[in-house]
Amino acid sequence: MSRSIVSRTLAVMTLAVYIAGATPSTPLRASAQGADTDLSALQPRVDRLEALTQRVEAISAIKRLQHAYGHYAELGLWHDFADLFADTGIGHYTQGALDREGIRALFLKDLHDVLPATRGIIREVLIQRWEHAIPYAPPGRSRIQAALSRPLGRIFLAGDYLEFPEMEAAAATGLEAATEIRRRLGLV
């Protein structure tokens, strides 16, 4: 039994004894015959306290995870951010169930099939998994489309929000932006 479980169990038992009427100045005294009865009467309380302790610990763990999620995202610590997700998670694709490395290999293969020049130059692949995700454009979003699509001096925007919300649009606008940057730098 781990040290934290032993400590928690002792704390719950101490609290249960205190609730039963013992205090440091008036110790709990029971005959051997009555002790079993007293302890069995306390068991439901001990069980409730143990369940409450587990619930508080679970809520605390969730809050720590939420804090880490926000912290890593805010600071751009993408490897730490990705590590918050289960390594054993499986993605289901037409190729079958894939783990994290399988997903990475599939996406790189698809990328290289469409853009062969990307072979050997990809330095990092970050996989983020969401149980449910859908692009969302709030009412009135179309009014700013022209501003997002026109050149902004030396700033080039790319992403699925510039066209239809899908990965192909994100890749296509990224390629368009990169091509224009190369043209302006005289590299084409």
C-alpha cells in the first residue's frame, strides 16, 4: 500500500473516531464486545469520507490539467502541450486504427504525395486530438472575409478560415502565402 493511501486512510480513521465522540481529552473507550459494533456503525461514515476524498483529489487533478493546458498553449510549449494527451490514444482512419506514430506517418505520406518537395524538410509534426471538433464561423463572419484575403504588406495570412474550413484550404493558402513570399524575395 502506498504511503499516500496509508496517510489518507489514517486521516479518515482519525476523523471517524473524532466524529464518534473521542477527543484528545476524552479518548474513545469501548469494551472488546462493543468495539466491533462501534466500528461497524462508523463504516458508512468512513466510506463517505473516503469517497469525498477521492472526489476532491479528482477535481484537483482536473484543475492541474486545465492549468497546464492553458500554460503550455499560452507559452507555445507544443511538445509539453501534446504530452497532455494520451499516448495510447488511437485514431480511426480508412487505413485502420493508428497510434500517434502511425498518424504522423500517414499525414507525412499524404503531404509528400501532394508536395514531394517537402520530403526531408519537415522538422516537427504535432498531433492534437479532440474528441469532437467542428469549424465555427459566427454570424457576420463573412463581412470580414475580404480583409482576410487581401495582402497586408509584408504579412501573409494562411489557414482554413480564409476559404472553406478544412485542412486542404489551410494547406492551399499556406502554399499560396509561401509562393508569394518566395516571389517577393526573388527566390522564384
